[in-house]
Amino acid sequence: MFTIANLRKQFLEGVLTPKKLMEKTLADIKAKDKDINAFIDVYDEALLEAEKATKQLAEEGEKSAPLLGIPVAIKNNILIKGKRKAAASKMLENYKATYDATIISRLRAAGAIFVGSTNMDEFAMGSSTESSYFGITKNPLDNKRVPGGSSGGSAAAVAMGAVPVAIGTDTGGSIRQPASYCGLVGFKPTYGAVSRYGLMAMGSSLDQAGPLTNTVADAELIHNVMAGLDPMDNTSIAPDTYKEVSIKEKYTFGVPKKLLVDGIDPDVFNTFNRHLEVLEAMGHKIVEVDLPLFEKGLAAYYIVMPAEVSSNLARYDGIRYGLSVEADNLLDVYQKTRAEGFGREVKRRILLGTYVLSSGYYDAFYGKAELARSKMRQELNEVFNKVDAIITPTTPTPAFKIGEKSDPLAMYREDIFTVPVNLTGVPALSFPMGMVEREGVSLPVGVQYIAPHGGDNRLFAIGKKIYDERL
């Protein structure tokens, strides 16, 4: 399997070098990406860096950095100094970052080589990577279907075998949902565990960066490299912020069965039930839990998130940086720049967010959504007093066809199981639980494990036991 652990082993045994690996990576991208469109930019200096890594590895051997020579793809909304970072928008089509995101600095210090910048939904707004100014990304497992979103380019880069790991961002499921659609592992950390410094903000109280990989062990390694307190980000947290979450041999898993009644495809539901049977056969306990407010999560999310979007994207005004459309007066510059620079979905969310924050509607909508969010946290805390983790399908369906979800509400429903995690700030892990068939093609579907705040290591332990050891 294409994993960091296997590549590292081959490096140390002299079977493979970072240079040879990078040559293959770049050749794979050239051969496959014309059809898939996973990458917006591929970095020319990656091969030179791989040559340096080959020499360094020969000198340092096992003492070398844990990611030395490993090719990594980075989502287009994570800043790398000197590289174009457009958030897949015309608004920032030619913008070059002036500094590195904290996670970029940490990955580079660990030896990672950045191969290129991956496609995404514009400003991370979408669940399919169909809203990118740079074109649609296709699912490598079935190019008539979407790879998910908004981190669809990162998922596709791993799924097509170009890189063993890619970094995405997750605001409402944007790592876990593409992981489900592409048959990968996707991890969303506890809010604050990973610095947001250098991430283009969509929803500041929701966004977190995380890995897309082929194994849980790789996801754990990448997360541990990126995580940690950052003085540049006041929302980042120390590892001991939350009480220790223990790791066990056997767990009690909670399943919110009432949440699974409507909107989930029957074969996805059956695959999920078979996964629960496997857990019971392994000696774990499955209990039903009641999470009535989780059913309200989607409604609350699509108030909180657009509100934060409208605030964060106000900076793109045609004056300071990015696209600027000339006009006769300042107001027209604002209006024409934003009309031309933003795509349809971004405009929709800005308008919705401005509305819910406006005078006379703030308390009726945003205030109630934040209250619901607080109640959801309380609800989760009560449930976690009874169970070690909560399990749901990651998505209600497998990957859908390109253009199939033209109705925005139908698209939003794909996030029904993932958005409550971001609203409450807890960590969640998605990995494949099986396959379902659509039109003669076998498509993966994922299972999502949710842990208490600070329970990231518990999720890794569960995932390695249940998924990695059974590969």
C-alpha cells in the first residue's frame, strides 16, 4: 500500500530514493491529472528538493526527519510563501502568498516535500469541488462522479495514487466527506489542536486543517507533526487543554439510530449495520444513543457558517489585494469586483450570512443558532459520559454524479452527519467501511467515529485497530 511507513522503509533499505519517488509522482500527475484535475499548480522545484532529500537521507539514515522525502499535496487555501494561493477563486486568481502557514512550516521541518496545490470548491464553499474557478475535479474511482468537497482535489490526488498524503481543511465535513467518496482516511481534529494561521478563513470558529491518507497510522503521523500550540493563532490550544481521554482494548460505541432514519441510501445503511456487526464480533459494545439536537445541526450550521463567511470575505473589496474592477466611484468598484470575482455559491452564502446578521434578524436566526450550538455541546457531553465514541455513516450516499446535485439544499444534505462535529468542536475520523454499487461501478462509503474534545488519540487507536489491522 502507498503509505508513509512503507515509503520510509524502502528509503532506509535503499530500495527507493526520494528522487525516484518524486519522478514517479510527477509522471503520475502528468499522465492522470489532465482528466482528473486534482491540481491547480504543480511545483517545479519539488524534484530538486527530492534530490536534496536523497542526499540527506543517505547521510542521516534512521535519524532523519520522519517525513523526509515524502511528497505532500496542499489544498489551495493553505499559504505557502511565494506560491499562488487563490482559494480556487477568480477573486485571488494571481495572488501569491507572502508567508507560510504554521502547518506548512511544521511539515517542511519534518522533511515533507510540497508537490503542488490542489483544487477545491471556491473559498471552501461546497461539497463536490464543482464550484472551483479552475474547473471541476473528478473522482479517480469513477470520473463521472465528484470526489467530494471542499477538499476534493486533495482527496483525488491521494486516490489517483500521485501522493500518499494530502492536506485539506474541514469546516463542515470537507475532509471526511471526500475521504468517504474516494475510499480514504480523513481526519478532522479537535478545534484548536491545529493552528489556523495561514489558512484562508471561511468559518473561523469551524475551520480545521487535517490529513487525507491511505491509513489511519499515516493520518496520525501527519496530525502529530502539524498539531500544537501556536502563538500566531489565539484559537490554538495546548495538548492538555482537555482532560485526558483514555485508550482501551474494548469500547462502548453509541449509535444515534433516530438520526439514520431519513435520507440515507438503503445500501449505505446496510453497509453501516454490517460494520456494527463486525465491531460486536470484535468484542465492542454497541448502544443506541439519543442526539435530537444533531438533527438540527444542519440548520444551525447553515446559519453560523454563512454569517462567518460574510464577515471573513468582506476583505475582498477590490481595494487592498486580489481582483479589482475599475469603475467610476468606490461603491461601483466594490460591487463590480465582488460580482465578477465571486462565484454563485460564494455569493449565495455571503447574502445568506449578511441577512442573518442584519438588524432585526440577528436574534431570530444567528442568536438561536448559537444557542442550539451550545446545547449541542451539552448534549454531546452527556452522551460521552455513557459511551467512548459515537458512530455514524460519514455520508448518506456514495459519490454522486457531476451535476446531479444542482439543488443547493440537496447538496447541503450530504453534510448531515458531519456538520455537528464542527459546530461542537470535537474530533472525528472517517475511514472506509465497505462498497456499494452504482451503475455497475463499486463505490466506497465511509464510517465516521466521533470522540470527546481532546480525544484525537483515541480515534487514532480505534482506527488503527479496526481499519489498519484489517487491511
